[in-house]
Amino acid sequence: MIGRYFIAMTMILAMAACQTDPVVQPGVDDSEDYFPLQVGRYVDYQVDSIVFDDAPGGNTKDTISFQIREETVNYNVSVSGDTLYYIHRFRRNQPSLPWTLTDVWTAHFDENNALRTEENLTFRKMTMPLFKGLKWSATDYINPQTSIQVGTERLEPYEYWESSVETIDDSAHIGTFIFPVGQVMQVIQTDSDDDLMKRYVHETYARGIGLIARTDTILDSKCIDLGDFGPCADKPWTVHASKGYILSQVMIDHN
């Protein structure tokens, strides 16, 4: 009996060894859904900002509200084979006013990167495949000493950016829109604050739409010029900022 049992078990194990292991199919990478590029699509945003300007006579804070439309209007294929999409940006100061074209930006995919050129500055908005905790630098293509004009002042906002996916395939309530689980991604493009310079950019994306909300805080302290941090210690940024801006951009319509 022991011999028969041993033979039977040997045959069973041999048959099991001959079975092919199941093949695990790789998951489909649908990261590009968060950065859709399609001619004819548009997104409208409400934009509210505070501009800090250390103008002659003392620091000023200028509050501005307006609306922006971003519409993908055309594309062409470059010599390298990349499909470059053209985004027309329109602005109006009141909902009752007509749209006025202000800028033409571009966007495209380069290998595993989603690139967007704004005011001649190319940002690496995402890198594929996307997953929670993924890190990259959005300003790889930008000289860190690049300066921009804000009011009457110039500042350098693009130093030391480190981007990361905060959450992905999540839910969100943005403005009047409700997005279910699986539709939203939160991205930190930069988050640094040494009390002399604050750089914070947070973006929210939705599948099939793209950017649906953005918050920017780009500020320099007046204590940089003073050479003394004492007057700024324990003060909120809205008090000791000498130049820069705080911006909120929220989607209000799309097609």
C-alpha cells in the first residue's frame, strides 16, 4: 500500500509540474486620460489672484478676478514625429463680456512625458505611467534663474521644483462639479518654504478633461531686501511678502 501511495503521489506531482503557469497580463496604462489632447475641446476657469507689489510708497496688494478659456484648436506633426497641439487662451473680466484671445500655448507628449509650453516656458506636467508617490521635476526644461515680471517687481519662481503625485484615481468636489472615485488626480508641482521664499503649486486633474483646479503661492519676503529676518518672524506671508502672487483657478465649464 505504501508503494502504491508513493507512486500515485509521484504521478500527481508530475502532472502538476507539467501545467503551464497562468500568464499575468500587464495592466493597461491609461495615464494619458489625465492629460487629454483633442482638437475642439475647451475648459473655462474662474481665476482669482492677489498680486503683491513692493511699489514706491509701500507694499500694495492688488486683487484681480477674471475668467480664462483654454481651447485646443489645431495640431501639427513635427519632424521628430511628435503631435503638437495648439491651445488658444481667451480672457474676459466679466461673464457678460466677449472672449479676447491673449495667448497661444502648446502641449504634446514626448516619449513618457506630458509637456506644456506656457509663455515660452516648457513644463513637464506629468511623466507616465502615473502612480501615487511618483516624483519628477516640472521645471527640467527651464533655467532656474529665469525671472518673471509681477507688477513692478521681478522674481525667480522656478528654483528647486520637485513634483509628485499626491493621490490618483480619487474623487473630488470642484466648484459645481462632483467627480466619483477613479476620476481625479492631485499633483504637487512644488512645495517649499524657507520663510524667505515660498513656492507652492497644487494642481487637480480629471480624466477626460485635464486641469480642473490649481492653486499657486509664489512669494518673496521683504526681509530678503532688509537683510534681517527679525521683522518677518512669526508673521503670516500675507503680511511680510513684498512681491509675488497668490492664485486660485477653478473650472466652471467644459465640453
